[in-house]
Amino acid sequence: MKLLFIHQNYPGQYRQLVQWLAAQGDHEIVFLTQRKEVPPSPGIKVVRYDRHHSPTKDAYALSRYWEECAGSGYGAALACRKLKEAGFTPDVIIGHVGWGELTFTKIVWPSVPVLGYFEYYFLAEGGSVGFDPEFPPTEATPYIMHARNAVNYINLETVDMGQSPTMWQRNTYPDSFHDKIYTCHDGIRTDLLRPNPTASVYLDRLGRGVTRKDEIFTYMARNMEPTRGFHTFMRALPHILEARPNARALIIGGNDVSYGKKSDEAGGYRAVMEREVGDRLDWSRVHFLGRVAYADYQTVMQVSRCHIYLTVPFVLSWSLLECMSMQATIVASDVAPVREVITHGENGLLVDFFDPEALAAQVAEILARPGDFAHLGPAARAHAVACYDFETRCLPVHLDRINRLAPEARPIGLAG
């Protein structure tokens, strides 16, 4: 097949799928992206495009998001037109609808089917907005959230088929979307993401490596921010370290904001929380590792005796499923998207997002008596393998849907 992928941040949610397709060696794969620096991608032709910027003044607040998405869509369409002029016409276009990149593809190729990734419908209630009273919405927030859904609505008509990774994410969309969207996760490489009892992480401050024999607990997020419960984690931290004098926290993530409003304080949310809990912490046992290489992230999780995953009701992180695959003992926030993958007491433990003391007590208990919770990690891995494994569970579903969209093309088979 000839396949065109479109995602502003290559490879986005298509990391496993495009790698697998490229490894087959008999598909022509083009990937449009705004990303400036792309590592070598054998078997994949990466084409960069720029967002088209309007020459007018700043857009009205309610339409600003649409203007940005329309600019991405127009920039992608111009790149598609060049591909068409060069003789390339895909059998299927696959991309994320959220940034508008697919919006004008049918103008370039009216008869080419489009498979769109529907990640999240912007909810004024029942999602991330308004969940945490510490960060209340403004009077304008419901209007801004709904205005953002203009991109979702126009792309519902653009795509021939949609995909959502979880049922909770699919169900954020109105009923009118559901018939067009199938639910299947992008897929986790459970064959590669495994426990490693001999893993070790060297800590400069400690002057030695730490292993599963040490009382290591972990927290990670793309960025340390309220949407991913960073403030709850930091408020739990003094209680955990006080209860467990030999415990150490390994924290992975950046200091920016991926979701929601940026902090008005200097240094962002991390600095705010450091000031709040600063005099109650033994900072020699708190290790901020920043953003680390993927292999290093895996090793950190493999030495973790307890991993903390916190989120408001929002898009489920890949990291949760990856840590489950690595057989982590997980304590997570008790919210709907998490309950879709973790059952309390069976393959993980759930705590109230707003109760840092309960979080701390649960983590301290695991650190103190890991044997009492030893069944959770293997059960988490078993669930990840059964429901989210890329090759055995997710890939066949995605290939079936792609093949359905292009019945005239030679179908993609699992054997290549």
C-alpha cells in the first residue's frame, strides 16, 4: 500500500505502527510533520511542512485555536499538493484530527479515504476542566472549550473512519460521533517492556547504583503539572519520606506545561510546590531526573518498588500501560480513565486524587511490605499483554480497519 501519515510531532501515536509497516519493506510510507529534527527513519519518507500563519492580527479568543488548526491544515494541504504533483497518491491517509492537519486533505485527494485519530473532545464538565477546585475555570472557559471542538466537528465529516485509544476517550465525544469511531489502543510493545530484576540506576548524589532492593518509588509525567497530579504527589512526598527513612523518590518529567494553564509563578508548578513543601523534605532523597532517554526511563521504572500515576479525568498516558507491562506495582488516581485499565486490588491500587495523605500511606505501606503486594505487578503485566499488546492485540485491529478503507489495494497482512 501507499500510506500517508500526518502528525505534527512525528511519529506521535503512530510510533509502533509506522515502524512495523516500514519493517515489512513493501509499503510506500510518507509522513508529514511539523517536527524540525527527525531521526533517521528507514523505509519512511519524512516530509516537513510549516503551519500557515494568517497575516491578520491575533484572532479572537474563541476562534484562536481554530485559526492555529486551520493554519496547520492548510500547511499540510500545501505539502499534500506537492506530493500529488510529484506523482504520489496514497491509498489511505492516517492522522490525528486534533490539530487540524487532516481538515483539507479531501480537497487535494477527494477519493482517498482518511482514518482519523480522535483523542479527546473538549469537555466543559466531566473531564479535566473544573475537576480540581484548586484550579477553577473562568467564566469564559465553557465557551472556549466548546469553540475548540470546531476542529472535531469539521474532521468528523473529513474522515471516513475514526479511532480512539480507550472507551473513556471515545465516550467524551457526543453520540453522533460514535458510529464512526472504533476503539483500540495504539499498542504497547510488551515484548520489549518487561521487568528486569537486575536493573540498576546510578545516582550521582548517592554515589552508587540503586536496584529493586532499595526503597525506590517513582513519579513521571511529560511535564510536572496539575493535570498529571504533580501538586498531589509533592504534598504526599514529605509524608512518604518521613514514614520511610530509607526511601528515595525518582522523578521524571519536564518543567513546562503540556495541558492546561501555565503557572503565573516564577519557575512554574515545580517551583511553586518546592516552595510549599520545602522545609518539610529531605531533599537529599528527592531526585529530579528531568526528561530522560527512553531506555533510561525503562530502567528507572524497572528499579521502582512503587510507581505513582496521577491524572485528572483526561487522556490516558502511554506511560501507565508501559509501567504495567514492566510489572510495576502501581498506585494511581481513582478516576474513570484509569479505572478502565486498573482494578483496585487486582492489578494496581487506586487512591483519591485529592488526598495526598492517603496516597502517601499507600505508598509507604508498599515500600514497607513489598511482598504483600507482589501479586499486583504480574497481574498488571498480564492485563497489559492481554489487552494492549501491539502485535497480538492492537495491530490486527488497525490493519483490518486500514484494509477496509482501501479494498482495491493489496491488503496489508500480518505476515507482511
